[in-house]
Amino acid sequence: MEAQAADRIRVIVAKVGLDGHDRGVKVVARTLRDAGMDVIYTGLHRTPEEIVEAAVQEDVDVIGVSILSGAHMTVFPKIVAGLRQRGADDILVVGGGVIPDDDVVKLKEAGVKELMLQDTPPDAIVAMIRRIVAERGPR
Amino acid sequence: MAYVPSLELVPGVLRREPRPIARLLTRAENGTAEARAALDALFAKAGRAHVVGITGVPGSGKSTLVARLAAQLRARDRTVAIVAIDPSSPFSGGSILGDRIRMGDLGGDPGVFVRSMATRGSLGGLARGTLEAVDVLDAAGYDIVIIETVGVGQDEVDVARAAHTTVVVSAPGLGDDVQAIKAGVLEIADVHVVSKCDRADANRTIAELKNMLAMGLSMADGKERWHPPVVPTSALKAEGVDAVIDAIDDHRAALERTGEIVARQATIAQRRLLRASEDILRDRFERERHGAIAGLLEELAARRTSPHSAAVRLLEAIRLGGNP
């Protein structure tokens, strides 16, 4: 069945673990809202398990994790694995923050769909999310 | 998960599996036509849950109260589902749904299901698809379904026509607002909660509410009537939540005892019929705005017909269209 015009992209934006820098995630949330998406913000200090649980209940298209703590090599694989375990790997995982280039390659191999680092223009984030949701197709 | 037809999701919903529930909630929210039969099937299975509406002005502490209620209901071994509503942007149609921020501690418990919904232009405090979402969660077997409305102003009282028990949350320090909403939202309360009672000025809010209620009592007509209690709570001190649950249970028992539950169900049925009719009309309107209805709109814009006459013709046209 084709997606209806009323289908709105749903995104969870999340902060995980000991990372209190939430200015960036709030700017992204606002940007996505202004692009007409429903954005669920989970607040600070969530665990990967909580994010997976929330993403399943909220039936989001995309999980966006903002991470500036350096724990990305732990956090992202846990979220990807959690989704697979729940049979929810149609939920796309993206991220942003401060992540070394080598790690970006490894994380994408591990199943993270897209990573956008500092200095990414807001419009690029919107375009990226629209693109990966369209590529995944209706579900 | 590839596209699963809605009717195939129904057995999973009845087994209370999160993914089928979540997927059907999305389709209910989107008004997906394909989901109609599945939602109808679940409506037929629903009707067991106690539906509790929680409303109040923005910042009064609704989300915090809901999170505490859910934790406490779980401690009493009752399952709970929450539909939490936040506003959509009138400009972009997008939203930021922040009710989960207060509900972090509920994660990982299969006896709790939390879903955020955006109003999408719907007035009255509820979102489009809220009532269908309640059906899905009710049919899934959750004992209590809580609807947390958007932060309301004076007149958003729809939740009272959707819930068995309506809880209105008031916070201290909003004295003028209490005055302002005396003729509106406060009247629909079956249970009053005064939040933030660790604050010194909370007693004044409690007293004002009790005074308002006492005025109503003097006009009682002798029949057994439910007297809405005023329950003080403090999330900071973790106080009062048990008393809120007891008050909700007392209210449910009173509804059953007095037979008032039948009248409530009738009110809910009326509201749902009207709301569903509005949805059908709105869908048709959106779909045919540039098609069949365009001529009518042109006439109206040029003032060659009146809004009322045009509406009558519109409804006529839809009826002739064979729907319903």
C-alpha cells in the first residue's frame, strides 16, 4: 500500500548516558519540528535499552542520538542490537555529535544508517531523514 | 518489518505485543483507511479498561503526575497504558512531544505502554485518533488507560467526554488562572489534584478549590452525588499519589453503584459518533478540496452562496456519494 499524504515522519531524539550537553539535540528537535515532523524528545541520561523501548512504543521511523561524551562506540551498537532483538530493525538509527572519522566508518558498518557531525547545516539533517525514510519505504 | 496489513496486527494487539500495538496506533493517528476494519474489530473487544483523563493548565504537573501514577499502579500490580498529547505547530504541522521526559523511570516494564500524540490541529485538548488509540490499548488488556491532554486553557473539556474519570491538576501560584478557569475546566473534574504541595502557597489553592466545590454542594438536589475530592500531591516529596489512585477507584465504584456509569457511556458514545462523523467529513473535504468541492468553494468565495447553504449542499453531495 502506498503511504498516505497524512503519514508524518516520527523521530525520537535522544541523549544517552552521562552526557548533559543538550543544546544541539534541542536545535535538531526544533529543526525537525519546523520541517513538519513529530519529534519525541526523551530527555537526558537515558539508557540504550530505554531508547529502544521508547522507539518501539512510539513506532518511530528514526532514532536520532546526539552524543558528545565519547561513548558512541558503546551506545550505538547497543541500540542497533536492541532493535534487532525486538525485530524492529526497520527503525533507522542516525547520530550526531563529536565522533572521530574512523569511528564513523566502523559505526556505519555496525548498522548506523547515517552520522552527521558538527557544522552540519540544519537543512541537511532534514533532507537526510526524509531521504532514508523514503528509501526504506512504507511499512 | 515490511508492510503488515492491519487486520493481521489484531491478534498481536490482543496478545499485548508492543510492535503491533504501536503500528496500529500510528495508523489510527494517521486516519489510514486500510486500518478501519482492524480498529473496528478492536473496538468490539474493548470496553474493559478504566479510562482516566488527566488535564490542567500547561506546567501544572500533568506529566509528572502521570508518571508517578503509572509507577504506583504497577506497584499495585495493575497494567497501565498512557496516551500523552502535546500540541502540533500551527505553522509546520510538526511537533515536539516531551511527555516522555518525565516518564524515563517506566522504561523496560512490559506492564506499561506510553505513546505520545500530537494534536494535529484538533481542538478540545485531545488529538485526532486519541479515542481509537484508547480502544487499541483497552483491547490489548491494559487495566487503566490514561489520557494526558495538552496543557489546556479555559474551555478544552473534551477529555471529560472521553474518560470515565477526569482528573484536573491545579498548581499553586496560578491564583489568577484558577479564577479564570472557574467556569470551564474545573467543572469537569471528578477528582481535583493540587500539585507541588511542597510549596507554601499550596494551601491557598486547596482552600480556593474547596470553597468553589462547597458552593456547588449547597445547590445539591438530594440525590446521591459524587463529591470531587481535592487531593494534594508533591512529586518532590513523593506524596499523595496513592491517595489519587484511591480517589480514582472510589469514583469508579461510585459510578457503578449509582448507575451513573451508564450515563457516562452514553455521553462517550454521543461524543464519539459526532467526532467520527467530523473525521469522515474532514477527510472527504481535504481529499476533494481541489476536485468536486472546488466549484462550491469558488461560489462561496465570490459570495454567490452562503456558508450555511454551501455546507448543506456539501453534506448532500457526500450522502449521494454513498458514504455512509
